[in-house]
Amino acid sequence: MEQSQFSAWAAEYSQKTNLSLAGTRLYVGDDDTQACFTQSDLAKAQDWGMIPVYDQAESQTYHAIDATVPLDEVPDARELTGAGAIDFAQDHMPVSAELMREARQDVDFTGIRIAVCLILEPKTAVLLRQLKQAGAIVGAYCGSEANDERVAAHLREEGIPVAYNPDWTPEQAHQGALDLLDEIRPNIIIDDGASFARLAAMERPELMERIIGVAEETTSGIRAFQAMQDAGALSFPVIAVNDSMLKTGFDNAHGTGETCVTTMQRILGHDCFAGKNVCVVGYGPVGRGFAHRVRALGANVTICDTNPVVALQAVFDGFGADDINHAISESDIVISATGVRHTIAMQHLQIMKPNAVLSVIGGIANEIALDEIDGFQAENKREIRNLDVPSGPRIRLISEGDGVNYTVGGGNPIEIMDLSFAVQISAVTHLLRNQGKLQNGLQKLGHDIDCNIADIALRVRGYQASQAVADNGYDWTLTRFAENEKEQHHAA
């Protein structure tokens, strides 16, 4: 491999395999030659969360990458059949498999009816398989903008109902979701954006009598359930999966934050960020993960966040912070990373630079105010298009304003979703173990559950957390004056 090619290598490897770069051991050749990367490349790799190693034996461990292997010899997971893609994902998801094994020791999933509303891709299929193999009755719904057709077809062959049709109108998609609810009659809903649970509560209230609880995957979904709770309308327990550090701290920062970068590189060219002014709106985990990686690729990044504390954090992380109305007009690439409707409003679109690139990472409907453009019609999974802004410039819009990595990319990396789905399994298990005991409303899983998942994830990678001695300061009566107090007591 040629030197100084980390950017191109990272983009192609990530897109071909859908495996995480963050958290990997990266074998780069022996210590004498460093055959694959220059020192500059190694610094970029470390910024992405990779650990360079020079012992080839370490390249054979779990979650390690041998960068000396030519990219044309790396298998392309995008070319696998539905069954092959699911099997490939399953081979790289040992944490959720171990969590399910542990859960089945004391929880009976037999006959539990679970409706799943998530982005349907190979990793999601592994979760559905695991639940079905444990004895649950499982069905899935997914919108056409975020669905892997080969996976949907194969899941049906495995006996898992999938409500999905790429040709559905919005009205037909609505009815398809209701039909799946009627078919599954869920006890538990695994939700994305609170979409399925709210639909059931509003249009199938009779089904809610069967609900044990909901496990919610996303930030936007937690906001929606909080609004329901504030209105006194949340009449069932909701486990805030998104609030787990094993979800937000990894899925958002390292999953979305990485694959949105490499998906945009595939669309725009691997050097698309080098020397460009990039405006990242929202400095939560998603925006933070994205900003750090494009900076490693040579971008000049400005952060826009409405929270002054978060904006100050960005400054202390080495980024500029500015008001969106100024930063957006100076930017070659604008990224919305908030999960909030109309983050990029019409007034912002109108002051963008001509031919600037606009993309959403993460994403909800109309995070960009495309609904205010007369005649705008999305073309499903279109990677990039010219968009004429009313009373504004012509810009380049990626993925019709939907989340770029899951609509036109492979979604978050397999090992990252292994952690997220381990939290989902823990949430479902918690609902079943505590059926009838949980209060209605939003609630978090205990810190011990995060620690258990993290311990498993460390173990399969060949690492471990440290231990403390038994008496290392948890006695609140011990102060810096304790020894003097003891001596004075004895003297008296």
C-alpha cells in the first residue's frame, strides 16, 4: 500500500466491510519498515481510535485489522446475499450473543411477542434472529428509506414477518405499520424515534393493554416519550436504551460519527474534507465523533451549538464555535447533527455558499426544512442531487436530507451495533424480569448493566478493566487530617 493514504484506505475498508475502525488493533507492518503508513497516517489512525501494532500475531486477534492486506483482497460485504450478510454480521457480534446466553439462564422468552421498528439491515437481523431463537414471536417494520431489501427477503424466509415495500406510498406505509401491530399484538416494542409505540397508543389503544414496556433506541425517541410523559400520556414503562453509555457513547460517537464520514467520502471522494471549511451543527456525541474524524482528514471545523456550555467544550476540544447564521455562510460543507426538526431552516439554506454540500448525520424527518420548498420530492436513496433553494443558491444535497450513513451507506459498524443491541437485549430482559413491577414512564438501566456489557466487550478483545484495593478511600470518615486526629486521640 502506498504511503500517506490513510484517508482513502479508511473510506474503502469501512464501506466494504461495515466493520468498525475505532477500537481496533491496526497491524501496519513490522517496526523497522512500517510498510503501510507514514507517521502522519498513524496519527490520523489514532485520532480515529485505532491502536497501531507491529506484531503480526496481534493482527489475528478479534477486532484487529491487517492493513498490509491489499484492499482488493478484502471481502466486500455489500456483495453478499441476505443470508450471507446476516451471517457475516453475526460472526462479528459476540457481545450481544453472550448477553442473550446470560439472559436465557433465568428469563423465559417463549411466546413473548416483540414488535421491532428499527433500521432493517444485517445487524438488526441478528437481533431479530436472537430473539426468535430464544422463543419470542418477532416481527419488524422499516420505512423504505432505511431498509436492506436482501435482508428483508431473507428474514421472511426464516419466518420473521417484515412490513416493508419499497413502492409504498406514505399512506400504504402507515397501513403496513398498523398491519404489523395487528399481526404481532406486541408485549414489548423495540422502537426507533418512538414511532411504533406512539402509533399503537394513538391508533391501536386496545393493544396497549398487552404492553409490558418499550425499549427506545434514539435521542429523538426519548424526547418524544418525555413530551408524552410531561403531558400525562405515557401509560407504560419505557427503557431509555439511548441513555446507556454503551449506546450513546459508542453507537453515536464512534458508529455514526465514523460511518457518516466514510459514506460521504465514497460519495464525494476520499479527500473531500481536506482543506474545506466544515460547519457541524450540534456537538452531541454524533457531531463530536464526526468533527474529530474530519479534522483528522484535514478539515477546518466550526461547531454551532445552542448550549453555551457545549460550545465551550468544543472550543476546549480545539474547534472554533460560532453562530449558525455566520458559520453556515462561510462553509463548504454543512452537517446537521441534532435530531431536531428544522435545525437547518429556510433562512440558513438561503445564505449557504453556492455548490456547498449539505448533509444530515443521525437524522429525523425535515431536520433540514425541505418541507418548505414547494415541489420538493425525495427520490429514494439518491446519493447526491442539486437543490435550488428559493431565493437562494444552488447547493448539493446528500441522501435527500436523510441520515447519510443508513440510507446510502451500510449503517453503523457491526461491532458498534453489537454493543447497542446488547443494551437492547438487556432492556428487554429487564422488562421481562420486572414485569408488573415497573412504574409507567421513562427509566434508565442500572450502571451495573453497562459495566457487564463493557466487561464482555473488553474480554473478547483481549483487554480488561482494572481493579481497586478494598479500602481505597470509600470510608467517608477518612480525611486528610485523619492521622493527626488519631495521634491527638492517643496523646489524650
